[in-house]
Amino acid sequence: MRSLNVAVLVTAAVLGSSGVAVAAPTDYCANLKGSNTGSSCVIQLSDPAYSVDISIPLDYPDQKSVADYISQTRDGFVNAAKAAPPRSTPYQLNITPSEYTSSIPPRGTQAVVFKVYQDAGARPQTTFKAFNWDQTYRKTIAYAPASDDKTMTPLWRVDNPLATVAPLVQAGLQQQLAPPPPAATPTPTTQPGQPAASTTTTPPPPPAPLPIATTALYNPANYQNFAVVNDGVIFFFDQGVLLPDPAGPLQVLVPRSAIDPMIA
């Protein structure tokens, strides 16, 4: 009887009060062979041929999706670096996160956007990978999920958001990268003691429009990396997607005042 009671107690402890076995939460950082700092998972690899430096915030709700992406990106880079011809400096992979939140009704959101720098080919390249979470529905926010995909919730409530968003992105980039020049200040030419002569100045010409291809500007595939914030939606564009490579990676805040009725 005593051994039976012990067995019952052990079984109850394992199953919990509900009578259902509870699995331990998955340690995705350990699976990635990273170091848990308490707030981040840090992955650092060093080899004569390559170096890897990755940081992952541990408070993003969907750790599985993040871990899957990091694992695929890291392993693909390492395999490519091992197969590449040797060079004087190691190939590099740096992945750094930025976190964003919003608290505008009807839903709060949380996002992590990874800036991915890879020096593994003819020239370095910087790209982005964003993950967005709907705190109300407890689902991933996608730019435009399939209508039958119940695991995600859409960013938009309209069918063609780029009709409004794309011109705002273009204007935002123009303001960032090619703002209008300051107005010229006229210089008086009158002699002392004489009445001031009226002068006219020719304003400087406006800067040339940025060379953004219309097909790229209106391609939904280029808007998949975003973060919802209280002020609007920040879109992140990989290096070379909207502008030539020297412009680098780009990001633009589209103000909420212009798109709020369109956000789901």
C-alpha cells in the first residue's frame, strides 16, 4: 500500500493538478547554441574563415519563428563561408535587433526587426527581417496573409494599400536623402546713406527626384518588413531594392494620420 501511495504522489506531481502532463517550454536559445544573458540570446562564432555575431531579444512572443529564421540564416552563411575561397579578412555575419511597440486601439503590437549585415561575396549587403505580433489576437501580423490562413492577422483592411503608401514612402525618402536646398539670402548692394534698392533672387532649383523604379515602389514584396508604432508604420527596405546599392538600407515612417483608416 505504501508503494502504491508513493506512485500516486509521483504521478500527480508529474501530471499536475489538471491531470495532464505539462511539457517544459522549449529553450530556443539553447537549441541555437547561444548564450542566454537574461534579456538576449547571443550567438558568437569565430573561425579563421568567418565570424558570426547575432543577438536575439528573448521577450518577443513568437520565439520559434525567430529561431527558425536565425538558424537558417546562420547555417546558410557558415556553409557558404566554408565553401568560399580563402581571403585576407574573414567573412562576416552580423544580426542586430531593434524592438518596437504600439498601443493604439483596437490592438497592441510588438515587433522585432533584425538588421542583417553579410560580407560573404563580392560586396557587403545589408537586409532586414521583421517579425510583428498582435498582442490582442496572439498572432503574427502579416502584410497580406492568405484569406484562409488562420494563424496570422493582416496589417491592412484594404486591398490596395500601396496606392496611398507608395507615394508617401517616395516623399519620405526624397526628404531624407535629397531635401530641398535652403533659400538664398539676398545681399544688399546699396551704398551707405542711400535708400535700399529692391533685390530679387532666383531660388535654387529643386533636387532631382530619386531614381526609384515605379515597379519596385509599387511591388508589395518590398513592403514585407515593417514595424507598427504609435506614430504609424515603419517600412524597412533591403539595400539595393528601391535605390542603388550606395544608398544603403532604407527605412521610412509612414505617418498614422495618413493611413489609420487602412490599418486592420
